Amino acid sequence: MPARVRARASPRVSARAVAGGLASSPARAVEAALALARARVAAGAIAIVLALAAAVAPPVAHAQPAQAPAPNYRLEIDAPPELVEPLRRQTLAGRWQNEPGFDAAQIELFVERARDEARAIAQAAGYFSARIDASGHDGTDPVIRIAVDAGARATVARVRIAITGAAAGTDAERALRDAWPLPEGAFFRTGEWDLGKRQVLELLQSRGFLRARITASRAEVDAQATAASLAVEVDSGPRLKFGALSVRGLNRYPGDIVADLRPYREGDDYTFERLLAYQQLLRASGYFVGVSVLPDLAAVEADPALSAVPIQVELLERATHDVTLGVGYSTDQGPRGLAGFEHRNLLGRGWVASSGVLVEAVRRRAFATVTTPYDDRGHRWQGGARSERLDVSGELTERNTLFFGRGRRTDEIEYFASLQYQTERRAVDTAGDALTDRRAALSLGYSWNLRRLDSRVDPRDGYTVSAQLSGAVKGLGSDRSFARAYARLMRFWPMPRDSSLAGGVLVGLVEAGVVVATSRDDIPTENLFRAGGAQSIRGYAYQGLGVREGDAIVGGRVLALGSLEYQHPLSGNWWGAAFVDAGNAADRWADWHAVRGYGAGLRWRSPIGPVNLDVAYGDADRRWRAHFSVGYSF
């Protein structure tokens, strides 16, 4: 009869593992911070004592570097490469090779145990017909030898996964079959067999089957035929719903803020993905510095009849007032200073009032906005005013804007519809004089943004799409009728891992816009297009590409540009980049012609995003320019 090895699994795994990835409570975070502070104080005191001791101690002549003690014995292993390291780490002979308490009389015991230990290690890797030989001796040159003739490796000949309960025949069953790590034809490994059973439960529990359990599992291995037959039987139990919400730590802000941010409704099917999304929305809301969202699994286990999972939220609130002071620099706008104030609970309703003053080399801006919290459908209202003075490329613009609108946010998409009134006074350099005019527009606008990125701070994979539509009618608060459309697509491609470019990222950008109007005159310049600069076409001045008017470059009615950049890691957080940009802005498509900029740069991956330093050559200007910026413009 062929030899058979059978393994059985524990019939039940706790559902508590589902919540393992969620954040710890704010109280624990405070305790950890206090413990860290105490440890730093103690470490500082110890450092002072050691420094004093070193100062008064007599000098040590010709100090020699410490040498590692010689091993207790030689350990020689003859085995397939993947078994060598486990044999060193998991056998007595391997663990005691450098232990100070070793006695030569132990070698005989280590050799005897090595046979069983090596056999178990080989079987865990799928070598069930392995032959093991172990020998050793003490004396002047003690040695232990372990030899493993692994033989043929067992492969999975048959897999049977049986699902009963509410998950049978659903997407959850299909997903766990697809994720099973030991399909037919794969090498059998004990570790992956155990991992597969854990994954089955974790997948079901993450999709609401929190009472899922393995009722039976068998791994039968025919050592002579080197074939494994696997069987797992799972009772998914019922699919639970989202239950009541309990909140702790909410004192300053209205409770509706927390309840309305839920990406689900009470009674919806429970999923761990939605629970994580809820936690992320609370963190991104701006009201809290600490957030923990957990399912009450103790209640689920205590009451078998419970059909809905209670959700527990613990919060650590931010202060209601913030003052912001900041400085910065970029080659586009020059030195920058910002002073801002934010009130997060205006009128006791959780409205956020923000105001500030921004001063740059080319721009002065003052602004104030009021934003409501998101409601239970993901909508919010926003209104505000801003006044700005912009002096760039020979055009001086002083504009005032009032706006009011409503927006909505989902997991990946944000949109905003608004009514905006703009007034503008413009002065353009012309042969030493300044041409001035005034413009106004009452426009209705809509913006739409999609972000699918692996990181919003430092993306390496994914894409963003932005689109804008707006329009105005002459006589209805506007000096000229126009319709405006604009779109921007940015894509990040990680290089294949098995290629010579592994680790690199290719970044592509396409941008286009058009204003439909009989003329660009009388249209506020914020609705027109210019190009050039660190976030546009490099090798050219900031907003230095557009329509020539006198001695100035002003905005036109059409825009089209594209960029391709390759980034490659150099050392640590430093990356190199090479790029080509092309495009232009003009007043008509008939006048549009592309200019090119190309060059190279460095990227430093900082906690706030990549810090970019580029040197680019603009072929139309025939000159080199340096560009410095932080992050990406989405």
C-alpha cells in the first residue's frame, strides 16, 4: 500500500482576525506616546552617565576590535537550496551552533533529533519521499552533518472546496476559489496549505460572513506517487448586515458629521472594505486627529441570533480653531508666504470657515470660504470670495470673484457645480505704455475629478482624469458670451519587475482646452489658457506661452500639450528623471503650433510628495531653464 500522510485543521477560526488591520484607539496612542517620552528621558540620562564615565576613565592603549567567538562545531548541510536555511534555523544542531552554554556531550542528541527535524522540514516543503542521514562527532574538530536526498516533490493532483451556507453560489465563493494558493499541478507545501485555509475564512469574513468556519479539511499525500489530494469543507453561515453605530470621543462637533460620512446605510450587507473606507473618510474630514472604526465582534460571538454587526467608532477631535503660517519657494511663483485661519465649527453646525492671505513674487491673494460637512448622500455646499493680483508675462490682472456651489464626493470621484461672478481689471505692456480694460462674467460651471492612484502623495501606479465645463451669456452679468471646456489626464505606469527598468515609473500627461467665443476680448483671463513652467511645458517661463499682445503674453482660446517622463531610483529616496514636453496655447487652432522642452532632473521622495529639480531646454526660446517644485498637480 502507498504511504499516506493526512493533516486535519481545527474546525473553527475566530472572526476577530478580520479587524486586525484597523487603527488602535486614541487612548492607546496617548499611552504609547507617554511611554516613548519616558523612554527618551531614560535614554538621555543613561547617555549622560556613560559620557561622564568615559571622561574620567583611564585611556585604553591599542584597543582591538572585538571578535565573534568561534562556533561550537561545524555544521555541514547537503540538501536542496530551499531547505538549507530552514535546516539551520529550525534544528537543534543549527540553533546551538553558537550558544555559549553548549556541552560536547549534546552532539549525540543533536544528531538523533536532526533526523526527525529534517524529515519534517522536507515534508513541509513537499518532499514526502526524502531520505535523511545525520551523523557527527566531538573531539578536537567537532562536526555535525545533515544530508537530505529530497527525491521527487509532491504536486497537487486534486482540490475540492465545498461551501455551504449563504455564500454558496455567490461571488464570494468564486473569489475564494480564484484566490486558493494550491491549484491542481502546484507543488504541495504545508505552509501554503495552512495559508489557504486562513484565506478562505478571511475572505468570507471580510464580505460579511463573520460566522464562517471550516468544518473539515484533509490533505492526503501519496508519498510513492508524489501526489496530494486536498479537501476543504466550509460553512459560511449567514451574511450579516451593518448594525447600529456607537461613537465615543465626540464632544466638540455635531454627531451628524460622523453618521453622514458612512459609505453604507444601516441594514446594508457588511463588508470590511466599506468599514475601512468609512475610517478613511473620517480621517480625511479634517475634524479628527485620531480615528478607530471596529466591528463589535464580541457581540457577534456572544449572540448567535444577531444578524447585524454593531460598529464602534472612537475619535480624537482636532481643535476647532487653527492658525497656519507657512513659507515656500518655486521657480514659477518665486518666494511664497501664507497666513491662514480656520474655524471648523461655525455657528455650532460643523461648518468650516477658512480665510487667508497668500503672497508670492508674482501673485497676491486674499480669500475666505465657508464649507458645510458632507451629508448622508455625500453632498456639501461651499461659498466664498477671493481677491487676487497677478503680474506675469507682461500682463497685470486684478480680479475679484464670488462663488457658490454644491459638490459631491465618492470613493474615487469628486464633482462640483457652481455659479461664479468675476470682475477684472487688466493692464498689458505695449511699447512702454499700459493698455487697460475691464471685464466681467457670470458663469455656470461644473468640474469632475477621478483619481485612481496607489498613493495621492507619491503615486507610482494609476491615473487621474479632470474635466471642466463652464459658460456665460452676454447681458446676464457678462460682457461676452462664451463656452469653455477643459480636460486633463495623467497616467503612472510602473515598469515590469522582470525587466532592466524594474522599479522605474513612466509618467504621461495630456492636457487640452477650448473656449468657444467670437473673440477672447472681454472674457476674464482666468477662463483663457496659457502654458509653460514646472507643472506645464518645462524649458519655458511660467505662463510664458500663449498669445502675444504688445510686449505681453496673454491667454488664448485653445490649449493642447503632452508630456512623457521616466523616473528611475538612484539611491534611497533619490530618483533620476528624463522628460519630453510639447504643446502650446494660442487664440485659434490655425495659429497653434507645438513647441518642445526636454531635459533631466532629480526627485527626492519626501513625506509630503516628490521634491522636483529639473533642468530643461526650450527649443523655441533656445535657452536652458531650471525648475523647482513640490508634488504633482492633479
